Amino acid sequence: MKTISLQEISTALKVSKSTISYVLNGRGDEKRISINTQQMIEEYAKAHNYKPNPLARSLIVGKSNMIGFVLPNIADFFFARITRSIEKKAMQSGYEVVFSSTGEDKEREEKSIQSMLDRNVDGLIIASSQKNEKDILRLTQNKFPMVLIDRKYPDISTNFVGLNNIGGITMLVEHLINMGRKKIGFVSLNMDLLTLNERLNSYEETMKRNGCEVKKGFIQQLEYNHTDNDMERIIKIMLSKSIGVEGLIFSTQFLAADGIRALNKMNIKVPTDMAVVSYGHKNDFDLFKVPLTAIDFPVEEIGEKAVDILLENMKDINMKKEEFYFNTELIVRESCGSH
């Protein structure tokens, strides 16, 4: 059935568009429009399949009941789980969530944020590329309701929900040391992200604190779009006689999965030849030939907490900024030689 426009209702009923708009947006009583006129407009609109323009309605009532979520990669297992939890939590509070994936690209992030502002979203949750300080600062200065997750800008005071990266890596390093592995390598991504930098710094500091030397070659970084051959190459370097690592820490669960695949292809036995642990857990880690020891964290709760803080910020744009960090849990399995 064809929808009818506000102008067509106005022409048919000989009532101004503003009066019709007030009635259909629930402001008839506020504007002292008669009950009979309100009833006439509502019945005509329903009978002729009137569908309001969400953007126009949001401009009139001052809110869209939409939240924007800007994230690096919707296909990423970590962010996919957060996305689902944000959507579920927001829906429980009567909000629709608009998503945009940026691919860690600064320009795409800028366009995504502007597009959501153009759609008049009531607030934003952002997992930033950490290359877009200008927009984050602008939103903060304008007191726009916003929560950063996983990545933040240390020099800008914002609402933030993240993980205790330092504590998680500390647990992995000390667990391997307690298992007799002193020569521990660290595999990460060549990306200037606060989360990855925190994990690397924690590895180095924990090794030093426990009297373990971090030799040249112990730390290897791969590009975001690395290949299986790239992973095999750095593992060969770390296994060489001049370096000779006995244990490997992968800074993300995806690197860990790639690393295990490379070790299997190279016929390196885990944990006999190499102890392996991961910062980040996947449900299939316990299905590996050698179940993988990993740091687990409450992914869904990150999304839920972000929505909670954002809803509070939407109620009070002058609220004190809140930072919340979730602790992590060490799940010990056979890959570190503990069984």
C-alpha cells in the first residue's frame, strides 16, 4: 500500500503541516490541539498508511532513539560479539543501533562519525583507529554523548570501557616462567594502538621484573593483513639457535590461531618443543589438537557497560567522565605444558 505524505494529509484535512506534525509526534496536548482534531488526524494517517520520516521526527522531538556504533571490523570475532551485546542492551532500553565498520582507516572513521551525526543519533560508541583525535576532541568539546571502547586517547578525557591489558599479559608471562620457560617470545601486530602497546610494555616489564632477558628477536610484529608465510617466517627466526625461544605469547587470539597453524605445518610439537599461550580466547581453542592456554575476558559485558554509560551521558551531558576496566582470567590448558 502506498504511503501518504504530511503534505497530502494537510491538503486533505485542510490542517497545517505543523499541527499534523505535532499530533503525530505525540505533542498535541502540549500544543493545545483539540481532542477532535487530534483524533481526526490520527485516524486519517492510519487509514492512509502514513509513515513518519525518522530524521524529520528526530529534529522535531529532539531525539532519534538511535545509537551509533563505529568499529574497526564487523567480521572480527571480538567486535562481532561486542556488536551483538550493544544491540541487545540498547534494544532493551528502546534504542536502535546503527553500525559502521571503518577497516582501521582514519578517513572512513571520520565519514562514519559524520554520517551518524547527520542521522541525528542520540549518542556514539566508538572503537577508534586512534588516528582520529580531531573528531574525538570535537565531540568532547561539544559535550556530545560518547563512549570509547577498547581504544582511547590518553590526552582526551572521555568515557571509556576497556580491558586490564597489563594484568592479563603479566599472568601469561609469569605462568610460562613458572612452567620453566625463561626464553619467551612475543608476537604482535605492527599497529600503533594503545591496547597493543600496553600488552607489549607489560610483557617487557614482567620479563625484566622476573630477571628474564628480552633478547633481540624475541619480539616480532606482523602487518594487519599478514599471510601464513609471514607467520612461519617470524617463528623460524624466533626458533633459530641465536634466539631460541622456548615459549610464545600471541597478543591476540587471531595471531594465536595463525601461529598454531604455522607450528603444526612446521612439525613443531606443542608444548614439547614450544609452549604457546594467547591473549584472547576463542571457543574452539579447547578443540585444538593441543588445547590452548589463553587469557579470557568478558566481551559481552564490555558492550553492555558501554551502553549503560552512554545512556547516563545522554541523560546528563555534564556528567563526570567514567573509565571502567574489566579484569581478565587465565584459562590453563595443555599448550603451556601444564598437563
